Amino acid sequence: MDDCPFNTPWDQLPGLLAEIAEITSVQVALKIAAAKGGQLAYIPSRFKDDSHWLPKTVGMEDALVIADHFAGNGKGESHLIPMAGTGERARRWQAIQKMIDDGESADKIAAATGVHRRTVFRRKKKPAPDFPLFDFIDTE
């Protein structure tokens, strides 16, 4: 099991991703969110080879576990994949918060992240809730 800051690895994940984390790992669920979050993704019942997006993303072993769980009836299924804080907006907020924590100026943060300096001041005044699962995405 991943070294996760929650009681269970899937505490902070939305439905489908929590289910994937439960049968595989948080890393696998977040890799899927990073690759297909916000999209309708097809999960087949089996794979001819590893050229399908799922084994490419998580490896064949985990892809087979997921396929068996979600498409074990012999027919593939399409699922809307939640983003779970892995999208561009989450990355931007993470970058803004890091720069705030590093003591950068509002103008420098605004220029680097493409937001208005007022957005930076709002973030300084009321930081967004932390989403530590974002740190579990393995970008290798």
C-alpha cells in the first residue's frame, strides 16, 4: 500500500478513482486521473497488447486488474474519469502556493502562473485546501 497520509489510500478520491485505488493503488488511480481526467474513457474486458491507453498508463498488470473489475462481464465499459485535483487548475494552484511559501512577490507569481496579481493576494489571504494526494502522482 502507498505511504498515504489518510486512513485509507482512497479517502480523498472521488468514486471511480477510489474504487480503482482500492483494487490497485492510489498511484494507479492518480495516473489514470492525470491521463484521462475529465474524459470518457473506454475500459475493455481484455487487451490485445499494451498499446491501449490503460496499460500504457499503468502497466499491463494493473490494467488487467482494472479491466477484470470494471469489464469482467466480457464487455468493455466507458467511464467518465474524475480529475481528482490532477488537472491544470490544480497544478497552477500548487505552483502559486509554492511560490507564496517561498516568499515570491505577487507580481512575480502572477507572471509565472498566468493569473492576476489579485488572485495571488486572495490566495495569500485564504489558502485553498491542501490536496496532498497530488504529491502521489509518479511522473516517471
